Amino acid sequence: MSGEPSDEELEKLRQEKMEQLKEQQGGEGQAEAAEAQRQQAEAQKKAVLRQALTDGARKRLNTVQMSKPEFGEKVEQQVVALAQSGRLNGKVDEDQMKALLKELKPDKQSFNITRR
């Protein structure tokens, strides 16, 4: 026996390498599909918001998102849910947005410190 692999061993190694490459490509394809699906959902949400909010309400929501991103996202989700369920009568104007923001605003926590 010389130190060279036989044809059968070479073919087996090639097959294993091909399987590894297919698995890697499959993983990348899933990540790309998930990213595409996320972008599509984001675009759909923006379209619903565009239809459901007036310009003033949209500006107010954008201002809230810049200062408190988590709270802004929560308000967005609420508006989208209301619009998709059909509970919105017409577009949400700025006064209605103010009322919605007050309703969803978390209660402030107060701390009483007593000294001894």
C-alpha cells in the first residue's frame, strides 16, 4: 500500500464535503428567508399605520418612538391591532393619539424615602 487514498475513499470524502456545503447553504437560506419575512411584516405594519393615522398623529407617534422606543412600539402594535380588527372609525387624529398615549402610559412608580 502506498500512502494514497483509493478511489472509493476519495469519493466518500467528496460526498461528505458536498453534504456539509448543502447544510451550510440551507442554514443561510433560512436566515435570508426569515429576514425577508421580517421586512415584509414591517412594510405591512407601516402601510396599516399610514392608512390609520393622520399626519399629526403620525408625527406624534414618531416623536414618542424617538424618546421611548419600547413604548412607541407598543403603541404601534395597539394601533395596528385596532385597525385590523375594524374598531377604528376613520383615521386616528392627533387628539385621539394623545388619548391613546395617556391610556397606554405605564403608571409612574413613586418611592418614599424615610430617614431615621
